[in-house]
Amino acid sequence: MREQIEDFSELIIPWLLTHGVKIVIILPVAFIMVKLSGKFVEKAVRIAVTPDKFSSREAERKRENTLIHIFSVTLRITIFIIAVLMILEEVGMKIGPILAAAGIVGLAFGFGGQYLIRDLISGLFILLENQYRIGDVIEIAGASGLVEDITLRMTTLRDMDGTVHHIPHGEIKKVSNMSKDFSRINLNIGVGYGSDMEQVIDVVNRIGMEFYNDPLWKEFIITQPKFLRIDDFADSAIIIKIVGDTQPIKQWELTGELRKRIFITFHNEGIEIPFPQRVVHHVKEGSSAGSNRENSVSNDN
């Protein structure tokens, strides 16, 4: 037993003093490189990305943070793979055959690999063209929501129901960005045909000005919401359009508040917001339709 322990010690101690020491060095060096790589990528992106005159500082910051996130994750994965391969080599495994086997597996799955390459190339162009960033609200591939994560291969969205959608970039044919640079209130309101249109326009513009100057909302509103045009003559109402520019992603919250203010003010000013109506003709049984017809109005809510 003693001889076996001595033999084991003669084998393990030299290994620990050579390969073991290298492994102990590889691990902290890899950890330090991961930490430093994040700072390096952040500084490099902040310097390399030049703002344009059309984008706000907040939009540029979102773009920079998205690029930093993607490049940092890619660099960390690369460092991790290299560190693992170096450790495997130190424990006696030949990494040459492993790399060769990986190449063979890659060829075996070449058909699927073409989709991966397509996703990566599409993701690269999405980043270079700055189509959207983390924090934007977009619609892609039949799904819409807040962009929570972007990698070179896929985009992760969370919709209003809290459902998370993972969409490979190769599946994206069209991108609708609802929060790039600025957003817009685009509100249609119906008023009765008997309304004084000049009064309606004055009231709408007054509401928009008060809203714009409200300290609680002013920082989110870029241009005052105001009457734009008569948009349509509907069956029961004249449809007017109200527009105004807002900070990104704030259009839904501001539109809801504007609806509330319009409803309250219209009620106080006596401006009718009509609901659909239907005229129903009742004919008395046994009477002629022309002389005994009764008209009644029923409401369709």
C-alpha cells in the first residue's frame, strides 16, 4: 500500500507542478480577460459609434448598449472556448482530433448550418444598419413587443401579455420600429354632425396646449397634440384626426391620457361624442305600409 502511494505521488506531484500550475494560471487569466474584455468593448464602441444629427442622445445610447452587449457576449464565449481547449490539452487530451471531429459534425449538419449562417449574416446587417436596438418596440415576423435581447442569431421580444418571442434573424423580412428617435400620437375622435366644427377645433387645440404645458407630462411631449384634419364622414359621426410627436414608447400612455382629457372637456363643453345608431321601421299589422309606418331609433352600443 505504501509503495502504491509513493508511486502515485511520483506521478501526481510532477503533473501538478507542470500541467496543474498551468491550469491554475489559465482559469484566473481567462476570468480577468473576460472582465477586461467587457470594459474594452464598451470603450471601443463608445469611441467608434459616431452620433448622427437625426438621432437623440437617448437613441444613440440604446444603439451603443446593444452593440456592447452583443460584442461582449461574443468575446466572452470565444475566451471561454479557448480556455476550455487549453485545459483539455493540459489534462492530456489532444484537441486536434476534437477540432477535426467538430469539422466533421459541421459538415454532417451542413444543411442546418446554412440557416445558422443566414441568421448570423442577417443579424450583422441589422446591427450595422441600426434597424432597432434593445429597448425599442418593434414588429417583426408576425410578433410585436419590447426588444429584450439581441444576439447575432436571434432577437427576443416580450409582448403586452408577457409572452416572450425568440425570432431568428433569417426569418425577418420586414421590421416595423415603433420607437425609433420619436413616436407619435395618432388619434381619431368622432363628433356629432350637429357640432360647431370651429368650436371643436378650438377645444381640441386648447386641450393639446394644456397637455403640452402640464409639468407631469411636458418632458414626454415633443410637439403639441392638435387638430390635423377632418379624416372621414362616418355613418354617425364626423371623424377628426389629432396628432402630436412624443418621446419614444410614450405614445400609448400619452394617447390614453389625451383621450381622458378630451372626453371630460367635450362633456363640459356640450360637444357630442356620438355612438352608432340604426333607424328601424315598424309597420302595423293590417295597415298600409305607406300610411301607418312608425319610425323608431335603436342604439347599437
